[in-house]
Amino acid sequence: MTDYEQQFKEVVQLTRRLRRPEDRAYRLSYAGYQFVTYFTARPSPESAGGLDSLRAAVAAFDRLGRPVPTLLATVAGAFKVLKQPEARRAYFQAKAAQYKARGARENLSYCHFVLDGPFVRRGDYNQGISHFLRAADLASTYDRYYQVNHLMVAGYYYSEWGNPAKALHYLRQALAVWEPLPARDGFKNNSYTYRAMAAAYRQLRDYPAALRYANLSLVGVPADTTRSYAAGSSAGEREPTDLNRLCEEYLRLANQGLRAKDKSFNAALTTDFSLDMPPVTMVGADVGRVLLNLFTNALYAVRQRQQQGEPSYQPQVGLRTLVLNQQVQILVTDNGTGMSAAVQSKIFQPFFTTKPTGEGTGLGLSLSHDIIAQGNGGSLTVESQEGQGTAFTISLPSAIVPLQV
């Protein structure tokens, strides 16, 4: 027996001498949590002692009528450490029946959250998602943020399952619940829902809508701005557009989004607009989303290089518009980290990203290329030198062709 196990047994013995039920419940939960945490990295048969303590703590809090979703999460973790999936399922099914009879909605919601896993792993998405939806319905009465999370996960699973219509149904519900909520921690970020919506719209081949939500997952601008941006229709009317003004607006939006995440960041933004730029007939919102993606990537690249601590480095992002014969061009440049030739060859492939997990969808540049090339009869090209910077060039014909994506 290790010193840690001996200490745990002494804590349990001390717990039995405590008079107040609340004290015993808290002591049991703390001891069980510490014990299971210790054995997570080195599971052994003795880990069952921690699980027994946690289950006793849950029972003690149940007698007191207290909601304990966090404690139930620790119990689920203990079963995982012990590799007892069937015992875990049986325990939470029994607790779900108990909490349903008592009307303990918060605890019941978490039980449904736990019970989805085995069904999803077996590929029975309908049964698994039904537990998430029950959890979402219950969470609506005590924590709307949990409701958003459960609806989002249900939508994500439907997207993974290849049912984008149902995915969007639940993801839109998640956004509808989320929008009126006050900020937590001073800022609201619904990036995972936006990523799932981007993937679902891509499955439906609605590339402008997919790019809209892929951008929203990365920009992270304040809630009022994202709502306005998300509301834009991808099936808008074509009309003469002031391209210089459009570029300037989306450069400002991208910079605002990054500075909302990191107020210490500041890049030099340089613009050079053609004075001869004619109005260009297009769906401005669609081309604007392409611009937002390019600007966001450029700002990300210069910020990454700045964080490397290079002496005297000054982050710079440039924007230039040109009129060449029957075409208009938009050049977006940066002096960021740049890309290797191998990366450049894959940069427009769907789901390819150089960003860390959770920071990129791998859809932005692929969708941008589709919108410019297939939707507007233009081209999107890249030139880059690793360690020096990158330049993207959008070329559009003066007369924009009908959308063919």
C-alpha cells in the first residue's frame, strides 16, 4: 500500500466521525476526487477505493437534495480510469431514473450527457443524440449555456454522420439560444458552433455560407458584430459595388476581431487604393467574406512571427487594388511567417491547415478559392517565402459571371 493510499484511508475514517451530513459529503467527494486524480496517470485496482468514495459522496448529496453535476463528472472519470464502461452505463442509467423521479433536472441533464457516449461510439447516432437533446431540454431550465453546448454537440454529430440538414437545424437552435445571453468572462465566443455550421454548409455545397461561418469561427469579434455579419445572406443580389470601400471595411473588421482577442497586438495596416476603380457588379457579402478570410490569415501570420521574439520586427499587412485591362485585382500582403513550397501546394485543399488544433477549420482558403474561381469567374493565387511573408492576389473580371458553385 502506498503512502497516498494510506492517507486516503485515514481521510475516510476521519469522515465517518464528522457529525454534519454536509461535512461528510464534501469530505468524501474531495477525498474521492484526489484519489481518482492520483490514479488517472497510474490506474490500479486500488483506484476502486476512490470510486467508492465518490459514489458515497453522490449518495450523501442526494440525501441533502443538492445538485452535483461536477461530482457526477468525476464519477464518470473514475469509471473511465477503471475501464468499466458497462458499470458506468448501468450506474448513470440508474441515477437518471432516480433523478427523473425526484425532478432533479440538473443532475438528470448530466446523466443524459454521459449516456450518449456508448451509443455514439457504436455508430448509433440517433440514440446517442437523443440523450444530448434531453440534456439540452433540461439545461434550458437552469443554465442556458449548457443548453447551447448540448445543442451544438448534437448538431456536430449529425454533421459527422453526414446529415447536414439536421445538423444545421440544431446548430441554428444553439445560435438562437446563445445570441441573447449576456457575456461570460467579458467576451462571448461560439466558434465551435460556427465551425460545425461551416462543415454542414460545405456538405450542402453552399460555399458562401460555409465561408461565412468558417470566418466567424476565427474572427472572434464582439457579439453584436458577429450577429450582423452572420445575418448576411449568401444568396444576395448582385449590384454595383465600391470595391475599395468593401476592402477597407473588411480589413477593419478583421483587425478589430484580432485586437478583441489580444489588445496588446498592433500591426501597421497600409492601403493603396486605385483611383480608377470602377463599380464592380457582384454579391459584395460573398467577396467580402473571402477578403475577411485573407485579412484574418495575414494578421494571424504577422502575430505569430511577432511572438517569436524577433528583434526589431514590425508586423505589417498591406492592401492594394488595381485595374488592369478587363480585370480588377486585390493584393493582400503580409510580412509574417510565410509558407514553404510544400504548404503552398496544398493551401487550397479542403481541411488543410497549418494552424494548431482548435484554431483553424481548414476550410477558409478552399472555400475562398471556390467563391472567386467558380462563383465569380476570377482567380485566387498565392506567392510566399518561408520566414519572409505572403501575398494573395484576387483577380476578377469587370463583368462578374453568374454564380456556378
